[in-house]
Amino acid sequence: MSAGTHGASDIFGLGSDWEPQTSNKNTANEHADATGANGDVVAETTYGENVTVSCPYIYVGAETTLTAALDAIDTAAGGHVGQQPGTYTITSIAVDLSPLGEGKRAVITFTGVDGFSADSEIYKPTITVTLTIGTIPDLLTNSDADSECTSATYTITAQYGTDADASGDILRGATYKGVETLALGYFGIPTLTTTGWQQTSATEDTSNGDFFRSSYAFMNGVDRE
């Protein structure tokens, strides 16, 4: 028996600065059928193949922020939402920053689709997302010295237009509606500067006065490049 092969595929083609942790490809088809006089299926077919992919990475390059790391993927193109560094167009990038506080690297998950012939509309982060190992960064300024960020996830995503041709095959339109979201957890109750961000949820657990816990979610619309 031959030796096994270990390691995930760099399905987005991000290069040697990005170490894929797992890779997933999903193919979905529309289904059509016809029934006979007795109600049973007499003919059926599938059409409109739609391929989506996702892959979490850790970044091992020299850049210290998300934007700089994405810019450096390819100097002619980059790897932002709406861009196509390889076969697939990126539609979402989610960054789990919580591992930084454990001395590990942030987990950066890319999601994408096939069917675009080139880059579409491009959306880039509007805030600095620091990737430095050792502490979880404050994505929003916190002026309360008695509270600390204990978990943080940053996500930037875009929708994409889809049509069908006369054969039922999917035709891609363009990416649109870029949005950033934040999911933040704290020890204590922070005082956050939220200019430009819309707060969509807040949970504050003050049942134990010595160990307040709180969590918040925010979103922000992003202008295309």
C-alpha cells in the first residue's frame, strides 16, 4: 500500500504565503422531470451546474494586515472580494482573529464561485485588520480600560448576479453589494467608537458582577473600487 497524501489544496491559487487547512468544492444542479399519466417520472435531466468552493487558510507571509496580505497575492490582480487570483472568483473572506490570542495565526476563510471570466467589481476592507500573533486586535476603538476583546471575526462579502441562458446554463453577471461585518466578544462592557458602522445586535451578561461578558455585531456597506 502506498503512503498517504496529506494536506489541503490551494484551491484559490493564493500562493506560497497562504497555507490551506482544508478545501471544499460543491457542485449543485437544477433538476427537471416529466411525469406520465400514472404520475410516475418518465423523463428527467439536470442542468444549470453551479460550483462553489471554500477554503480556510493561515497566512505565513511578511505582511501584518489583511489588506496588505490580499494585495500581495498577485501584484497585477490581488485576492480581494470580486477578484479572481485563480480559477474561482472570491465572494467572501472571513477572518477569525481569536487564535491570535493563543499564539496561533488567524484563520482566513475564502469562499468563491466559478463562471466568471475575469475580475468583477472589487471590494476591499475599510478598516485595518491586524494579523500579528500575540493579541486579539481591537477592530473598533475601545476607550474603556477595564474591558478587553476576547474574540473577533471580520467578514467582507459581496452578492453576485446570476442569469440563465437558453440552455439553462448559468451566466454570471457581476459582483455587487459589498458588506463588512464584525462579530466581537469582550470581557467587560466596552465603550466603542462605531462611526460608520451599524450595530445589529448586542448581548451583555452582567449576572456575575466580577465577570461581565458582552458581545456585539456590526455591519458596514463598502464602496466598490
